[in-house]
Amino acid sequence: MVLAIVVSVTLLLIVQGRQTPGGRAEYVALGSSYAAGAGLGKLQTGSPWLCARSVGGYPQRLARKLEMPVVDMSCGGAVTRHLVRGGQFFQGPQVRVVGPGARLVTITIGGNDVGYVGDLSLLAARKDKGLFAMLVRSMWKGPKPREARGFDGLKTELVATIRDVRRRAPEATVVVATYPAILPRAGTCDAIALTETEAAMMRQVGDDLAEVTRTAAREAGALVVDMNALGVGHDACSASPWVTGWKKAGPAPFHPTSAGAEAVAEAIAVALTHAD
């Protein structure tokens, strides 16, 4: 009986995970949970459950601003190789829907490649009470040093991904949006549950991620929307946060708030206007 249930659930996840959103791919959104809008409302119709692709993510908001049909392929947990090579949750490549008819492609990716949000969450979680916190304290060895985070590999993957998108859609504008600033520029606060030393270490990871993303995007000829810079003053400790912290964060700690998703959509819309 247990085996039958496991097999049935696995088959269901395989079938459900291979779904491709319908619609005209005039605007295609690629990326991780920071694009998917994890925790920002109900899931999009046809979205694989495990992607947590919500109706409140920035691609949906941007599509409404631009009055463009969107095919949102973003998925929580994605790393850059999933965009071109697939393999996440039984899915094919996210870029499979990008074609000559695309006018706009947005990309937000990289945090999972370098363990950014994951390490933030584990650092905060190990200070909690309960079984999960105990497991983290006993089994997790702590954050990786910078040299072990794979920034060089991320840059190579991101450049190759953007070039692949440009090959598939030569007339499209490709926009790369960096992750918004999660941590304050100095110090810490109760909301993020990090010590000052931990916050300083992870702030550098966030800054390095943004720099690598900007460099790769420009090298590959994409338009950069730098939410790491624009988000200064809207970190998880601020009075008007664009990202959640750890405490009272709901289902997606250290992820964009509704205001943050709206800010990304607006920033891209403005950048496109200036680019035109």
C-alpha cells in the first residue's frame, strides 16, 4: 500500500511538473522563486505545484503594466542550469517556450547557485527552538566561504543562458533583474535573526551575487535592472521592506514582499521605457 501511494504521488508530480503554461509567449519570464513570487497569493493556473509560481510575482505585475501576454516559466528552487538544460522537478528547460515571436524575456536567477537565501535561512533557523533548529545545529556545518560558492560558474552559466535566449529570440529585449537588497547596509535587526557578524558576511554574498549578475548580463548584451542597488533602504529591517525577514515571514522567508514584487515590475517597466 505504501509503495503504491509513493508511486502514485511520484507519477502525479511527474505529469504535473511537466505542464507548460499556455498562452502566447510574447513576454517570457525565467528564473527562481524571486521571479515566481513564492508566497504572494494563489498559484498560477497550470503551474507545477512545487514551483510555487504565484499570481503575485513580478512577471504577472509587469505583464499587466505592459499589457503583454506572458508565459511565466519561473520556478522556486531553480538554478541557472535549469533554465537551459532543465531537470528541475521533472521539468524541461525553462527556455523551451522562447521563440522568434518573443518581444521581452526577463531573468532573475543565481541565488540558489551560490547558496544565498538558503544560508540566510539556516543561519536564522538554528537560533530557533524546536526539532528543525536542533537538526540544523547538529547537522549543518555553517555557510560556505566565498571561494566555495561557485560565483565563476554562475557567471559562465548566466552568460551562456542569455546568449541562448538571444539566439532563440533575436528581436526580444532581454532584461536581467538582480535580487533585491535583503539585508541593511550596516548592522542587523530582530526581523532577520542574524548577528552583526553573520549579517556582514551574508551582505557580502548578496553584493557579490549582484556584481556577478550585472557583469554577466552586460557581457551577454542584456539590459540590467539592479534591484540590489534600488532596494537599499527597503531591506528586511526597514520600515518599508521589499523583502521578508525570518520572523513572521510566512511561507517564504527572505523573499520579496508584495511591495517588492511591485517595485521590480515598476523598475523594469521604467527601464524599458528609457531603453526605447
